[in-house]
Amino acid sequence: MKIFGYTASRATVVALLLIATLGAGSGMLYVTHTKALDPGIVGIVWQPDNKTVGINGHWEKLGAHELLVQWTVVDDQAFVPGSGLPTVPVLPDWPRIAKAPWAQDVILGLAGYFSENRSRDNIEQLAAVSERIAKLPTPLHVTGWYFPAEVDPSWTRAKELPALLAKLPRPLWISVYDGANIGPAATADWLKQWLPDDIGVFFQDGVGVYARTAPVARTYADAMRQRLGKDRVRIIVEAFRPNFGGGFRSATAAELKPQLAAYDGYPLYLFDGPHYVTPELLEQLVR
């Protein structure tokens, strides 16, 4: 199962759960803030698939007003009409989505592949398809675009992106994670070396796969903000955890609240609304 930059097998999940168990003592050091976060949750992420094509929810109760759509074309199938590509069996009801309070603003994802390796091997093709997709009419209030090829310092071809993405509209966003664990300053410096000034980043916090704790993830965001500028850095809050036996489950409110509190001062986007921020979790978070 791929969640942004992560793929988890049963063996991987078992290992992650062991790490989480060993680290449970330090996790108790988190302090849940009682004050409102500023700006806090401003959006949700949606990774469109056939299961969630009828996306619905009340994420506005958490403060969400912006929808980050991870992609509108994935694996050469389109979730939008008029692309010239085969469409998914059932298209999303985009006019209905445009009226939802949690989608008053939309950052529209372009063309990608579910497999990260496949995306990276076909980056030129994805950029060309994305250029075409970005020109399609939509009922959505689009405030930006997202190119769904996730970058991390281990990807040597990432430095080719500026030329490939030059024809895509702005504001433009990509996402970044530190799969190699080179550290906050090194990751921020790496981005600064090649990322154009008119492209922003969504930082994947890694908490959902136990790659790091929320306080450590905060240091990554701070380093990126210092190097790239305040307005170019937003945080993807992973609202899931490994499930014993394989796959992922929704995070509990007890797990998610201190995670959110660690990121006070940043615009936060929950990954992802339809799959993991369930009505039950939502109600627990708003209490």
C-alpha cells in the first residue's frame, strides 16, 4: 500500500510497530495543547481511488477549507473528463465537491503513478501530461497545482524537475520527505540547491510510519521554512498508523492530537480525509 512516499508490507509493519513500542516511553512526553492552533488544520488531502470517488465528510468541523487532490490522472487513467485518456469507471462529482465547505479552495494534483519508482522513471511523460491536464476547465476554485512526484534526497533526478515543470502553472507545489534520514538541515539545504523560488513544498511528517516523532518532524519544517521562506512550507500530517498484519489504520485521537500540537504555526493538511479521517475520528478530535 502506497501512502505518499511509503509502501508497507506485513514485515515492514511489524518492524514499525516494534519501533513504536520501544519508543512509547518518549512518546508520553508529548504535551497536548489546549489552545487553538494557528493556523492549524486548513485542509485535507485526498488520494483519489475508486473506493473514495464519492468523497464526502464534514472536515470543515476541524477547520479545513482547502482540498489537496493528490492526482487527477493516475496510472494512465483520468478522474476528470476531457483528458484524452481512459477514465476511471465512475468519475467524481466535481460540481458537488466544489460546493463542499472543506473544498472552497482546491490545490489540484496533476498526473502521477501509484508506484513511486514508476513515477520517477517516467517523469518527463508525467510532466507533459500534467501540462495538458492543467489546462482543462473545472468547476473547482483552484488556488494552486500539485505535481505528484514526491521527492527525497535519495532521488538524484530531482534536480531535473525545474526544467520539466517550467511549463506548469503557478502556484505549484510538490511534496518532500526524508527517506534517507539525512536530517533537517541537510534536507532543507538540498532543496534550496535546486528548487525554484516559485515552487512550494508540502513536507510529509513521517509520523504515520514511525519514521520520526512529531517534535523531530517539526525541526524539519523549521529548517525548510528558514531556507525556503515561510509561505513555501506546509505540513502533511499523516493521520494513519501501521496496522498489525499489514496495511494501515486511522490514527486515534490520542495519537493525532499531540502530533497536531507539535506543528503550531504551520498550515496543516490531514492525509488523507476519506481514507483515515473517519466520522468517528473527526468527532473525537472536535470534542
